[in-house]
Amino acid sequence: MCASVIMSLPRNVNALLKISRTHSVPVALYHQNVLEHYENPRNVGSLDKKDKNVGTGLVGAPACGDVMKLQIKVDDDGKIIDAKFKTFGCGSAIASSSLATEWVKGKTVDQANQLKNTDIAKELSLPPVKLHCSMLAEDAIKAALEDYKKKQK
């Protein structure tokens, strides 16, 4: 950019450009809740998918760049005692996965099935352009629950 264009930009845009060059993620574009889960993701990893008490949900499309694997482990009383995720995607997708694993822990299978992407989006303050990330998290939860239920039959 030429200096005259940069000088005509509002001050906050200059700060955004500066921040964007110093971080791998343009942090000024993300809400603090997203940054917290992106920089300190909870429950990253995998569970044993062969375990009959583990449900695995794999959602997304490699062509568009977001793929999410979310796993739950359910005890004999139907309560989710552990959850893990691995996500390939943007900061919002990683944050949505991280938050989803936190929220399902301690819930029953039925309670976890009630979680909605709108709740995740609201908690993370996702902009409309990033709502698909929260939808992936909801889809991953539902897919993991379905896989778990199939194994119980």
C-alpha cells in the first residue's frame, strides 16, 4: 500500500494491519472467547474408537478446508465422561470444537443431543461468516452420539 492510502485509513485499521502481520492468526478479527479456545484448546486428542462406549463423529469437507473429528466416551449410566477432538480448520472451527468438548462432558447422551450450534456461536461471539464452524461442531456431536448409539445395539 502506498503511504497516502495507509495514512487515510482509520487508526484502528492501521492497528489491525500491524497486528495481522505479527500473529499467525489476525487476532483483532476474533472475539476473545475464540482466541482463548484457539490458543489454549481443551481436550485435543483421540479416544479408542474400538471401545463400545466411545462414539466418533467425523464431519466436514476436505475440499473447503474444515474437517472435525469429535469423540465422546459414555459411562454405563449414559453420562459423557470424556470428549476429545481433532480439527483441521480456522481458529473458529478449532474454538468451536474445543468448546463443544467442554460442554458435552458431564451431560447425559440426551442432554448433549440438545446442544445447538447457535449456543456455541453465541458463546464464542462468532460472526455470521463463521457460523458454519459452530454448525460443524453440532454435527460432530450428533454424529458421535449416533455412532455411540449404534455400538450399543
